[in-house]
Amino acid sequence: MERQYYPLSASQQIVKLQTTVTLFKRVGNIMFSLTFDEPLDRPLMEKTVNLLFERIDALRTRFVKRDGQLMQYFAETGDPGEIGPTRCFKSQDDEWKFIARYRRGMLNPAKGDTLKVAFARNAEGKDMLFVKVSHFVADTYGIAVIIEDIAKVYEALRKGEELPAAPAAFEPVLKKDIEFLQNDELCGKDREFYRDYYSRIHPEPPTYCGLHGNHCAYWLKQKNKGHFSIPYLFVKCDTEGSRFIIPRAVTEKALAWCEKENVTPANFFFYCYALACSLRNDRAPRQMSLMLLNSRATVAERKCAGTKVQSVALYTTVDYGKSFNEFVKESIDEQNEQYRHTRMSYVEVQQMQHKTWGHSQLTQIENFCYSFIPFRMPKGMTMQIHSNGKGALTAYVALMFNPDTLEIQACYDIQPIMTTRLELIEFQNVLVNCIERVLADPDKKLGEIF
């Protein structure tokens, strides 16, 4: 059977551009860790990891150049390569040092290097599995697919049961996504915007994101090397993770309100975050945050682990003269802007970003990337997402909603050079308080509630 080759999808082209023209090379990796309450059977988990390559076709993606163009195909086999010995951390600091080292190594999907794992035991004596996936073959939603498959397959092997059905294949989804590439006008506009976005030094860079500007030796060093990029990608620090729970009682009320008002839970929690940010920042009206919906059109697509991202950027203005209900609905109608297939031109989107940067007083936790991922966290297993280290944002937060327990695990990855754990705890308390208070009277003006 003749091998089928595919061009890069729109999402993959953006990842390629990011890793080519910016310093933010680690965007090519997505990293997370799993911590287990019960002792881990390493041989069974190694078998589980190997089975992932049989069960998830996206992990078998290979990239080659054909006629000068980067193309991809699905190989018949794949494996994670050599797995080192189990590491034992004596302290939390040891763990963070390992994370900082581990995420630096870029994966090479051209050589089948799409997923790597490392076994460890933390200072509390709990077994851990660190997983690094190439962003070219999986997105944030895909991580949920991979984690669920790890848990189900490992449990089946441990109990000697039949393996569960494999996740949906990604190849049909990729074919569908590549149809977008047939529209030369749209694609050219898309690539032009992102090329400009990642290669221009903005005349008025944001002032809240760390080390940048001609007064900074690190910035100048990179500038002299020809590394041009948006300023906040030059943050020089590593990240630490924290987890908090949004309680079941609060989540139930939120879901009931969302159903009544026809608002998605993702949007509801995003606007609660925007409100909490504003309150933490002396009621600053304008907030710049990025909500990654990682949206897919069908259930089959949502069960695939491959890269297919529709990133929705929301730039919110908190009006304390309006109710939360009005704030959410007006924002959804007026301020949701998709980077692709948007009703705004890319120039208008960029102007809006500059306006936001120029007038916002964002500090600390208020600059965050937000993702809402509904999936079942297996009992006795916790997940921590680790962003790319020297990343673009003060904090990354993923909300993992468990439909079994109706709890939401708020998984933060923060840059401690900018944000302390105490500030994170305080922010989480403000967030939960915001949710409870707006749900108590969503039609009351925000200025009268807070």
C-alpha cells in the first residue's frame, strides 16, 4: 500500500513558525506529570506507554521534506525510546530542578521522537510519571486523551482484563483540517499575520512581563543575535506548579447557572477569572487573558490526541456598572475573537492587543493563559501541567473538570520570579469568592456586589 503524505495543518504551521523565528523554542513541547497514590508497577506502566504508540496514531506521525516542503505521514510503529532509571527526589527543590532540565530537551518528531517519559519518586514517597509530548502531534485537549488512555490501559493490564477501545484515529481529522489549506487567500492571510506577530519588535512593549527592552543586557544579547520576537517571550525564569480544588457545591451552582443562561462553563469560569484579576489589580477595567478552548467540532475529534487547535483570544473589559450576567453576555457577543476565521482583520486584532498592553495595569497573576479541559481524573491519580519554562505568561492555568466528582482541579503553572505561592493562594481565594458572590445575585451590578 502506497504511503500517504500530508502537508502541515494550519495549527502545525503556527507551531513551526513559533519554533523557527522566536526564542520560545519550548513551545514545541507539552509536558505534564502524573502522581500516583498507590505504588506503581513500572514494567506494566512501560508496557502501557509502548501500547500508546499502537493505539494513538498521532504519536506515530513522522515529518519529512518532499520537493522542499515539510510533509507528514503515519508510521506503522513507534516507541518512547530508552527510559532511564527511576529518579528519587529528596525535596521539592530537587523535583523542580529536574523539571527545569527535563523540559529543555526538544523532541524531534521527524525521527519518531514524539513522546518521552521519565519515572520518579517524590519527597513524599509517591511514584510519578513525567511525560513530554511534541506539540506538532498533540495539543492540550490531546493530553487529556493520552492521560485517559494511560489510566485505562494500565488498570486493565494490572487487573488482567481486556484492553479498552483505543481513542479515535486522528488521520481523518487531519484530512479534514487540511481542507482549510486549500483556500490560498485565507492561509496566506493567516501566515502573514503570524509571521508578523512573531517577528516584529513592538514599539511599546508591555511593562509587566519581566526582562525585556534595550535597558536589559539579556534582551540586547538576543537582539544582536537576530532573535526578534514579541517582548514577553524573553522572560528568563522557570515555573512551578500548584493545584487547587473548586469545590463540588460551587461547581454545581455554576453549571446550573450556565445551563439556565445558555453560557458554556468555559466562558463562565473565564469571566470569573477576568473579574478576579480586575479585583486583584485595583479594579483595573481592561484585562488581557488568553482562553484556549482547543475546540473541535465533533465528539470523535475531541477523542483524538492530535494537534487541532482553535485558539480563542478574549480581551475583556470589566464594567462594574453592569451585572455579571450582562458582562458575560456582552463580552461573548462582542469580544470573542478567533485568530483564524475571525470577523476582525489581523491588523485590528493586533491593534487591540497593543491597546490592551498600553492601558492595562496587569501585574503578577493577572497575566495568564487559561484552558478548560473536561475529563475524568482517575481515582488515586493527580495531574500537573508544566508549561515551557521560560514562557510567555506569568501563569498558565488549566481547569480539569471531573464529571464524576463535579469538582474542578485548578492546575496552575506559575513563574515564581514574578508570582509567589502565597499570591497564588490569595488569588484562588478571590476567584472562588467571586464565583460564589456573582452566583448569589448574577443580575446585581458588580459595583454593588464588590
